[in-house]
Amino acid sequence: MGWGLPIVVGLLLVFLANAIKIVPEYERGVVFRLGRLLPQHKGPGVILIIPFIDRMIKVSIRTVTMDIDPQDVISRDNVSLKVNAVLYFRVVSPNKALVNVENYLYATNLLAQTHLRAILGGHTLDELLSSRDEINTKLQSILDEDTDNWGIKVVSVEIKHVDLPTEMQRAMAREAEAERERRAKVIAAKGELQASEQLRQAADQLSENPMTIQLRYMQTLIDMSSEQKSTIVFPIPMDFLKAFTNKTGKADKV
């Protein structure tokens, strides 16, 4: 009789220790009773289960960041690439994540690798480099649809890096250099066209009054004499001297 009460208290403590479970806010408890799945997951907070009859497995519902290993991809225009990506997903149905697939983390990673190779292989190199957002959206949609039966919601898929062969990198560098040279020549040609248009307009305005040309001629002489220290022989047009000749002739007649 003396040992009866301590034994009962000890058994009660063991029972409570196995019956009381604490589930954090970022996890949910999936309970199996005699091997059968209970329809509703538990948590968060304090959870009571039946020891030795119930078994609870905790599943995290936080967003998982998964790095997809570099994959060998052959684009639609037969360019060999190495592409890696990052996958963001979370568990929305803990029961499905445990029952419908053996290891949802490993299965999701393999599925992402498969779809990454398949989808990128259907695009050309230019599309992979210029339409990355559209490809990311397409990957996210397909993966989200395929993992829905596993209770997983794919939040986002982002292609991190596209590793090009050395020969392709050199070819793209030459193409970019040629494109920059073409743009420079186009800009220079446009500048020459605008300059010639301005010169034509100036010539039209000067041709309307001959005295304007003579004044411009004299202004050029003044500018050159102020900037250059050496002696400059500058030809004077005969039309410029006619004005003085006419005035002298008129003076003699008077």
C-alpha cells in the first residue's frame, strides 16, 4: 500500500508528458490514431493526444527556399547551357504533404529540376535572356498545378543564372560591340545631317544680301587674327572690292 500512490502518480505524470504536445505558430500537427489519419490537423498551441494510441508529426507551414542545382539544358536553337534557379513554396495542407507523397521536399526538388529542363529547352537563347519573367511565371504555374495534390503551394520560381559556353560569350560580346558601333555611326550620321541642314539654312540667309557675306568675311578675318600669332595670307574676293571701286569711281566723277 505504501508504494501504490507513488506508482499511480508516476504513471499519471508519464501519461501527461506523452499526452500534452506544444505546437509552435509556424507548424501544424498531423495526428494518426492507430495508424489512421485524423481528418483535421492540430495546432498551434497546446495539443492533447492519447499516448501510445495517437502519433503526431509536426509539419512546418513556413515558406521554404529551395535552391535548384544547375541543370544541363539544350535550348531550341541548340545552345548548351547550365541553368540554376530558386524555388519558393509552402505547405498549405499538412495532411496531403505527409500522406500523398513520401518526402515532399525531395519530390518537389526533383519535379522542379525536370520542369526546368523541359520548359527552358523549348525556348531559344534570346528568349531565355530577354523573357525571363515570362518563363518564371510559366514555371511557377506548372509546378503549382503539379504539386497541388501534395498540399504544396508554389509561390515563385526565379531563374538565377544562365551559364553560357565561352564561345557563345565571345560571339555575344562581338555582337554587342558591333551593335554599339552601328549606333555610334547612326548618331554621327544624324549629326552630320543636322549640321548640313543648318549650314544650308545659313547659306540661304546669307545669299539674300551680298553685304551680309562681306560682313561675315571681315568677321572671320578678325577672329583668325586674334587667335593666330603667325602671318596669314587670306585671299580677298573681287566682289568685296567692287563696293570700294564703285564708291571711288563715283567720287572722281564728282
